Amino acid sequence: MGPSLAAFKVVNPLSDPTLGLFDANGTQIAFDDNWQTNSGQAAQIQSHHLAPKDPRESALFETLSPGRYTAIVRGKNNSAGTSLVEIYDLDSQPAATEFTNISSRGNVSSGDNVLIGGFIVGANSSADMVVRGIGPSLASMNVPDPLSDPMLTLHDRNGNMVASNDNWQQDSAQAAEIQQAGLAPANALESAIAVTLAPGAYTAILSGANGTTGNGLVEVYHIH
């Protein structure tokens, strides 16, 4: 999404987003510029009531095998701005595969220009989750200008704060849960929250402690 974000008062929305989908080897397996270009795919998207509001926005309808995938949004003709990536699981029946992790990397600036990750816990039962805010350790992956001191807050659909964390080891009991799940961040300045969530919509917000800025990563893991 890009242009339609203006209706939600998002500052500087990306005017013409493109969307690429890559497999675990970094091979591009699908691409879209304007979602109505492929009439067959557009019909599938419309049938699930997921048609973007603006014809310049991008969408892909794909059947994926189990594995790791990366969706990358870029601005056409090197345009820049704020954008939104959404992923929907359209299986109508319980399946052998399900989302277990979703993450988003982007620039964390000041004010409203933070990094936001939204997710929905299914309606059947509560879920044990780990949410992480990564910054310093991105340097080892050659990410430029990593966020030096990430801070993470988790909110419910009404905007109420459910949990927050600055440095993941500050709560010893929570840190033990995170380590037991094998999800301990590599750097003590990074953030992580272990929490059991009731069904509903949630938002993870990654900002920089003490006004720090840089590239950060929000990760959401469904433990069980």
C-alpha cells in the first residue's frame, strides 16, 4: 500500500509502490507494479475482498510451499515514502502449514516515523508469542546504520499498551522464557517481549531509546 495511506493521515505516503516476492535463496518468484495489470490475479484478489484502494498499489496472489519468504516494497522510479506491507493467509480450512514468524525491516526515525508491525491472533485460542526489536546486531548482516538502542512496545486494537521492553535482559523471568524459546537477541541493547495474547489484533512499535535513529527489525514469533 502507498497512496491510500493518505486517507489515514500517514505522512508522505509512497506514491507508486512495487512489490517483489523472494524465496529463501533470494530468487524473485513474483512481482507486481499495479495490482489490476494481471486480470486473472486481480479477480482472485477481489474475490477475497482484498483489492487495494488505488490502482497504483501492488498485490500478489500466490500459493506457497512451506519455507521462508521475503516481500520487498520499493518506490517506482526510485520514489520514496511511507508504505505498508500486508500478508493474508487465505486458507478457509485448517492446514498443515501456518504462519509462525513475520518480520519487517525499515528505518526508525523520530516522532511518528517509527517502525510498526501489526498482527492478528486467530479467534480459536490464546497464543504464546515472542516479539523482538532488533538493531545493533544487524551490523553483522551488513545492514547500514543499524538502530543502536531499540525500544519495543506492544499495543492492543484499542491502542492500550500490553507490554514494553527496552533491554531484553532487564526482566529475568521474561528473559528466561525468551532464551528457552531459542529467541534471545544477540545484543543486550535489543528488545524482546514474551507474552500470552488473547485472540485479537495487536501492534508492535519499534522506536529508538533516547531519540536514537537507524535501521531496525521487528519480529513476531508464534511459539505455541
